[in-house]
Amino acid sequence: MAMDMQQAQLLAAILWSRDLAPLETLISHLVSLFYEQRSQAEDMFDECILTDPKKLFHKLGEVLHSSPYEGSRGTSATLLQTHGLLCILISELASMILPLNGWPELLRFAFDWSKSDSLNLQESGFLILVGLSQFNGQTLISSMEDIHQVCLECLTSTSRSLDVKLAASSAVASFIPVFSHSGGDLMLFHDVLRTITMTLKEALNSQQEAAAQELLKLLIELVEAVPGLFGRELDKVLEHMMQIATTETLEEGTRHLAIGFLIALVEARERAAMMRELIDDLVRFPCELFAILLKMLLDIEDEPAWYTTDNEDEDAGGSSNYNAAKDYMGLFAIAADALDVTVVAFEQLRAYLDGPEWQEPHAALIALACIFEGFAEKMIQNIETVMLMVLSSFQNPHPRVRWAATNAVKQLAMDLGPNLRVPFHSHVLEALESFTHDPHSLRIQVNGVIYRFGVQ
């Protein structure tokens, strides 16, 4: 919510003053019989969570421990459990006690909660495990098989809710890197990885994309931290992620996360020998990923504002799909530099350059500009092919394609430098002359000027 000065002062008093009275007042208003008072209190409580959740649960803990008002203590306990804050509080407290061999019952306590008949307690049990992994991961290495088993039982159950399975996935995903970095055998968790991907399918099939996105984020964290975990399941995981990335009925955020996972997988190639061999054997994978990104670059409209000199947005009319593809293209090129994808990539780019709609050659030229840096060595080896692609678009009837061509040349000049001067410098200057008085866009002329200063 947008806060005025009075609300900001109240927020500060609730979170950071030593006096518990402002928080106790807020707690009492949260259970008020008057809707407006209760609604305002809920908005303020949400703002407290967003601003400083750690401080909030400490203050709620103080109210629970020392408030003279029974109602405040009871509501505080409910808020701590409902918002998962109690789980964090327990975990942080455990971080101070467990290393001293204190509180030996805590882990069993979390296990018991995770198997409770109450869905709230099940979720809380796994959230405690998530917290323990962050504060006490190394201390619990000896209990890893038990943690693995309790999470696996949940993830393979047909009666657990998706929220509980998401909490179990978070718990086991939090412990896997700790276990791996301690020299543990990742074989222990291969079955868990399969169940997490099955839970992802369950979330998508039930149209619960918020949960699916959280699971995709977990998988991205895992492939970045322990890429070797995915070796046995690589084919199946790739197929599933490709399917998510290309299913247009899904939310863009879901598809973008699947692509983010695929990019992270290519990046992981350099960090795990097993992954390097497996990815190199799957030649079609990076080529298909490039095709997905290229198609996303078509998602742009011819926004009239692009033609005005006071609009600095060179991608005006571009959707979130388009913008995500631009970001991912550069990352893909850097990560896939060692893979032999340029031949297929050039074939795809040529097909787009010959496309009937302006968005197609525009997409090809934007893609070229994005991948120059990552594929610099291969671009130099194929400089004639690249320049013929670009120069052929200088006379395109659509201004945005002509701009994309000059933008590509500008990017080439910056990334390849002297390798561009011979034998194409004179050809580029000659082509740029035709843009000196281009009536459609000052942007095209600006790119031409930048090119001239960039290579001379």
C-alpha cells in the first residue's frame, strides 16, 4: 500500500521502537469486529512483513513472551504460526542451541509435525527443516537419510496437499547442496529429484502456476548449486522444461522460469564433467532452445511512440516475452559458446530474415546483436556470412528492420573491432550513406554516426 507520513511513522513504531504498545494495538485491531479497522490493520501487518519480516517475528515473540494481555499473546502465537514466522524463529533459536548438543528433540519434533493429521502442522514441520538447513545444515549431516526419507514419503503421497509438497520440496532442496558440499553421495537424492519434477507436473496439471513457479525456482537453484544431481534424469527434465517453455497457454512467468532453468543447465556444463558429456551428446537441445528464444523475439508491436525523438525506448512495443528473450539470448550465447550451434543458428536466422512480416527480420537482427559477444570467435570465423545477413537488411522497407540492421552493425563494431574493418568497412559506410536523411527515424542516423566513430 502507498503510505502517508502518519502510516510510515506507525510502521516504524511497530517494528523498531522498544515499546510493544504499537504492535499490541495493531494485534487488537486485527481481530476487531469493525471491518474498516480490521482491514487497515491487515494492510499495515502486510506492510510490516514486506518491510522487515525478521524484526516483526522477533517483536511478535516478545509480545508472546511478555505481554500482560492474554488476547495479544494468543493472537501473536496464531500470527507466528499462520505466517510461517514461528518456524523461522524456532530455526534461528536452534542455530544457537544445536551446535552445543542442546534441543536434541527438535528434529524429531519437526518430523512428527510433518506427519501430523493437520495440514498446517505438516507444512510447519517442513518449514522448520528449511530453516534448519540455513542455520544448522552442517550439524544435521548425520541425519540426512532421515530427512531424505521424511521428504520422500511426503512427495510420493497421494493424500498430501500441494502446499505441503511444496514445503517438503523446499526442505529437501535446501539440504542437498549442504550434503553435496560435505562430500555426500548425490545418489541418495535422485529419487527425490524425480518426485519434485512429478510435483511440478501436478501443479501445472491442476493449474496452480504460483506453486509451479516456486518449484521451478527451486530446480534452478539446484542446477546452479549441484548440477551433477540432474545427470540421470537429464533427458526427462529437458523434455519437460522444453514442453513448459513452449506451452503458450501457461503464464509467461512460468515459461520464462523454464527457459531460465535451461539456460542455467547450459551454464552448468562447465562445472560438472558428467553434465558436459551429456549436454554435448544432446546436440538438438541448444538448437531448440535458440529457436524458442528467436520465436519470443517476434512478440513486438509497431508502437507509434518508437518513431518520436523524445522516446528513448528502442524496444517500444516489445512484450515481456520479447524483453526476456533479449536478456536470455546474451546469456545463452555466453554459456553455449563451446557448443557447435552456430550452423543451425545461422540457418534459423536466414529463414527469419526472409520472413514476410517485419517482426521476423527484426528478430533475426536483434538476436545477432545479442549473441555477438558470446559467440565472438565463431562470428569472426563466419564474418562474411554475418555481414551479408546484416547488409541485406539495410534496404528493408520497414524502418524498424533498418534500425535493427544498423544497430547490429554498431554492436559488431564494438564487439569485433578491427576484424570488421576489412573487407566490409567501405560497404558499411556506403550503405549508411543512404540513411543520412532517412525520413522515418532519427535512431537509424544515430546508429550510423556511432558506427563511424566506433571503427575509425
